[in-house]
Amino acid sequence: MPEQITQEQIVETVTQNTEDYGAQIPEHAILRLARFFLPKMQADLQQNEK
């Protein structure tokens, strides 16, 4: 049987980021994604115009 907690517990979480882990997406990945989505977006816009 698990132990029951009778007192209120306060937990404080502190995160400290000492390193720069900034995400950088390579340009070729952005261009590939754009080539994938552009025709889909154009088709969707044409359907909405009708």
C-alpha cells in the first residue's frame, strides 16, 4: 500500500539554460518544404476562389 502524504508539498522547478541550443533549420530544408507546400496552397486558393 503506498504511503499517504498528509502535508501539502510545494515543488519549485528552476530551469537554467547556460548553453545556446537555438534550433536552426537549414536553408535546403526550408526550400524543400516550400516546394512541397506551394502547389497545395495554390490549389487550395483556386478552390476557394470558385
